Amino acid sequence: MKAIQVIDRKPQLIDMPTPSGEGVKVRVVATSICGSDLHMMEKGWTEGRVPGHEFSGFTPDGTAVTVEPLLGCGNCGFCEQGYTIQCEAGVTFIGIGAAGGMAEFVEAPAANLVPLPTGMDILHGSLVEPLAVALHGLSQARITPKDRVLVIGAGAIGLAVAAALHARGLEFDIQVRPPHQAVAATRLGAGLEVHESYDVVIDAAGTSDSLAQAIEHLRPRSRLAMLGTFWNPVEMPMAFCSKEVEMIGAMTYKCRDPDRTFVEAARLLHENPHIADTLITHRFPLDAAQEAFATAADRASGAIKVCFEPAL
């Protein structure tokens, strides 16, 4: 089968055996490039691996599914509660430590498969994972309709947060820079005027600059939700302490019922197809791996979500 493998920190198209282990063999239909894929490839963390943790496809019996990419022990307290990312035995990611969805086929445990709603466009299924990240972050931040909310960062995660906020009926503003982000944010229900103070700021960028801006815009004794990943050390402004801000971390999602996050994310995408129409800006076949990754990394390209779509 065709697959993309990271070789010398670059994506390369290769031929490799089709998986034939004990898991369910999923025929991949759509896979998104995540910003973390770019960072991990650059740092050498996915060297020799098949990346891709945001994907959808068909099981052998024709069921349309997306796949939770977290592999835990399944037996510890955190796994039993659905917080696989905190597995006491250690967690492995499909697409990082195990072969991912940038291939024609991928193998995953049956417990990780989440059926897509009947009638949902399967090409939108690769967005379930990033939307689930956003929804989990909102739950972590305990956002209510009374809160004034600001999102800092209008990349793929920031815009997924915007889609999640709007889908939950919550009003919010977002700080944007490139014009294409402003257009997308408006389509997703965001206000573009940034005010002085907020009850909750969601940092979807994860830099010293975004952190400083977040704390600047927070009211005293308010909440800062971190959805952006700190890939490099950051500085914490003194106002974080003087304002007595509560910082809330968020990573991945809840992987079991009740309130399994992938189920809510898939339902929202099915009910609001304009989310996928807004976020997916570029589509490539697997053969165009280098072009696709270059597009995703180029801020001037206007890319939000770049997707691979092997032939159906």
C-alpha cells in the first residue's frame, strides 16, 4: 500500500505492506495534517513513522468511522474514566508511536473506532479529532453563557475552538491576523473586535506573546485555558499572579461514555457541514506529500486544514 513515512525529517511517499495484525483494518478516506505533525517531524520525534492522527475511513464491513488515536492500557483508573492521555502505564499515539492515517490503510483497536453519524460526509471525518480537542478544552475551562470569552490564535485549533463555541451557543471574540483567518472566523460565528477584559481567555497559540496577551485581557480572578501547545519555553507575565488568574490545561479528549468527546464532535460536524467547508482549505492525494506539507507549513498559503484524500 501507499503511505507517507518521515525520512530525514521530511515526508516521503513509500510502498509498504498492508497492516495485518489483530486490530481492525480501516481503509483511510481522509487524513488531516495537524500543526503538531509539522513540529514533531522537525524535532525528529516521528522519524521513520507513518504520521497522521486525524483521519476517517471505512471498516471491512463498510462502516464509516473516525479513530481516537490514543492507545492506553485500558485498565487503570484514568483509562476507565476515559482520560486515556493520562494512562498510568503510558500512552501511545496512532500517528506518532504507532503507524498513522497517512496511508491507504491503518490498523486500530475496535474500542478506538467511533462510527460517524448516518449521512455525514466521510471526507469531513478527519476533523472530528481537532474539534474534539476544542470541545474538551471548553469543558475543562467550565465556560458558561455568562462568561465573556476571547480566543487568541486563529489557526486550525483556534478556529476549531470558534466552531465549538458557536455550536454550543456561546458568544465570543477572536483575535486574528491574516485576512483569510478573519473570513473563516466570521463564518464560524466569531466577533472580531477585541475588548479590554474577559472572564475566560483561550490561548490557542501557545507562545510567550499569546500568553502575555491572554493575561493582559483577563479580568482579575478569571480563567486562562491553554489549548495551544508550548513547543518552546515561554515567559509568564507578573500579572498572572497579581490578577490571581487560574490557568487550566487541556490535552486531547474524553474517550469513553458518558460524554465521549468524539461522539459530540462527529455530531456537530454532521449538523454543521459549514465547519468542514470553512476549515478544509486544501486537499491532496498521498502522492503529493511534500507539496501538502509545504502548504501546511506556509503561513502565506492561506491554509487552515490541509487534507490527504486517497481515492474512494
